[in-house]
Amino acid sequence: MSRNILVVGAGQMGRGIAQTCIQQGFKVVLLDVAQSMVDLAKQTIVSQWEKGIEKGKWTSEQKSQWEKNLTLTTHWDSFDTHSINFSIEAIKEDKKLKLELFQTLDNKLPQNAILSSNTSSIPITELAASTKRPDKVIGMHFMNPVPVMKLVEIIPGLTTSSETLSVVQSLAQELGKTWVVSKDFPGFIVNRILMPMINEAIYVLHEGIATPKDIDEGMKLGTNVPMGPLELADFIGLDTCLSIMEVLFEGLGDSKYRPCPLLRQYVMANRLGRKSKRGFYDY
């Protein structure tokens, strides 16, 4: 494959994916509809590189080259779409928006281009069915923060070809990641297990069993994890947690996946975690 990758969505995940790809020698176009997100992405990525230089991880020469390989834009007509043969979608976890984007990608990118999604829960088979190249659509779910976390979940849809799967496995390896393959079922592997655990922790708070601090301290010391479930929910974003739980509940039809009412209430109040400066904790 060529060394040109399109990342759509300049939020926390998109900019982390873009940074990781560039550091492994790829040229990246990072596209977002909002100029403010593009500006924040540039500031955040460059700041990460500057911190790395201070710590002796990278050189100024590497940073200069990486900056040349990064194109940030809000317009499709500002780059050569014909040079792109791999795209990674990393927009908001909203099925309608993702389906619309995949139709746009299908229309704008070359027919041999692979269209991947960083979705954490939305069916890959459904995204593929919205395009004229269902064999070239696949899930590539990175973990947050992308430059640090080693895992990538790869999710072939029902119609994804073995050739597409092989290309994505090779790319994940080239990006320095360890990959696991999941069938296209709600939540895949990680979120199928993680999100119900977070949701149950919210129920423990909702029922007045313990405080956020004691829930997180108990889980950190009792299960030897680096971050408690409520702290982790704030880091992920409570709106994202709610979206994933709704996909699990709808897709599996089991009451054990019912989102906690307190989670819905926090999202309604715009207490989304770190991104809104307030969730289960204040930031």
C-alpha cells in the first residue's frame, strides 16, 4: 500500500491515530468539519512531539519531517483524494453520521482504497453495506491514548475480504501495535467486557453503595488495574460510554446491558467527564 493515509475526525482518537501513523513514516491527511478541532489537533500533536524532544525520545529533525508529513484540513478539495488508498474514520460514535461519512468516502476515494472505522461498537457489516465496496470495509479499533496503548482490535464484517484483513493486520504491525481479531458482534471484545463493568460501577454509585472515590479505590487495589471504572469512564467520555451501552442493549437484547439511569442523567446534564471538565469528578 502507499504511504498516504486519510484520518477523518480530529478529536482525541483521530489525532492520536494521525500522530502514530506519522511517527511510523506515513503521510497523513487529518480531516475534520470544524476548524477549531483541526487547530486543537495541530497544537496537541506538535506539543507531544516537543515533549518527546525534551525527554530525548526524538530529535528536532524528526519533528520537522513529521510536520511536513501532516496535512490538517476542513476541506476535501484541499488534498489529492486519488493519492489515498487507506482511510481511518474516527468521528463521533453516531451511527447515522458514520453511515453518511462512509458513503462520502466511497464516492471520493479510489475504488481500491480500504475504508476502516475506529468505531468501538457500531456494526462493521452495516457500515460496509452503505458502500459499493463492502469487501474493503473493516473495523480498526485503536485504544486510547493511541500513541501509548499497544492494542488494536481488528473487526472484519460479514463481507470483508481476506485480502483486506491481511492488509490491516500488516498495517497494525507496522504501526507498532499488537492486533486481535474479533467477529462483528456488538462491543467486539474489549467493550463487550469493559463497558458492562463500568456500567455496573455506575449502578453501585446510583444505589448509594459507595462514593466514587471508594468505588475506584476498591477496584484499583482489589483488581490491580491502573484506573478505577468511574475515573476511566470520565477519561473515555460518559456520552461515549452511554452510546456503547445502548448499542450493546439494542444489539444483544439482554437487560444486563441496560444503561444505568444515572449515566443517562449525567450525559443530559453535560457532565461528560474530562472533556467537559466535570463527570464523576471535577477537572
